[in-house]
Amino acid sequence: MFKLIAYSEVISYLLLLFVAVPLKYVFDQPMGVKILGPIHGALFVIYCIMVVRKSSAEEWTFKRTAWAVFAGILPLGPIGVAKK
């Protein structure tokens, strides 16, 4: 389940960055951001919750948990966390 959430978060982030934002600012079409923005936001929050749950279940160190949450901000970060 964690991998599914991590990959979904990455896909939503990339779609937001490379499809919705250019549509909004280049072609004046904000609908993509209005749709993908909340979806990505929800997936990011779910990812962070899953990181905390997984870190508790697997007894991660604080440093590893903090890095995993920080990785959620990076475009491909959650994939690296999910693979470890």
C-alpha cells in the first residue's frame, strides 16, 4: 500500500508540474491546476501519514523518518523511499 501511495504522489506531482501548471500559465487554462492541485495535496498528506505509520511499525530512526517526509517534497523522492 505504501508503494502505491508513493508512486501515486509522484505521478500527481509530475502531472501538476509538467501538464497543469504550463496549461495555466502558458495557455491560460487553470482547470488542470484546480483539479490536480487538491488531488496532489491529498496524496501528499496521505503519503506523510503513511510515512509516520511505517516508521512507527518498522521502528525507523527520527533521521530516516524526517528524510522520508522531506523526500515527499522532491519530485521523485517518494519513489526512493518506497524502494528502500
